[in-house]
Amino acid sequence: MASQFVAPVVANDCVGTSTEGNPLPYFKCKKISADPVTTECVTMRLFYVTCPKLNQLCNKLSNAYVSSVTVCRQNLF
């Protein structure tokens, strides 16, 4: 029997599986700034730095992974 990918969606409480059968747990959060209020599954995301031209201390290579709860609360995407 072949493995199947199950997407982490709100309907399955944001817990899916990869094609290898490994669990893909995501964090379920409520987006309150959207109209209407929606519930989404989020995980860690990579955010890129945008440096102003005059800021010499800013490094364009200093990207950061942001935790799922920060992605959820800050509405960064």
C-alpha cells in the first residue's frame, strides 16, 4: 500500500502526514485582524531582512525563522 500525503488543515486539527508517513503537526490559530475571522494552520516561517540604504549596521543576510505563534499573532504573512 502506497503512502499518501495528508495536508495539515483546520478540519484535521492541523495534523497531517508526509508521503513517508511522518507526522506534520502545525499550530492552529485564529486570525482576528482578518474580516471575517478565519482559522489557519501555521508553522515556522523564514522571514527576510529588508535593510534601509542608510543603515550600515543592518546585514541583508541576517534572515530569521519566526516561531508559529509569532506568525499567528503578528500577522506577518
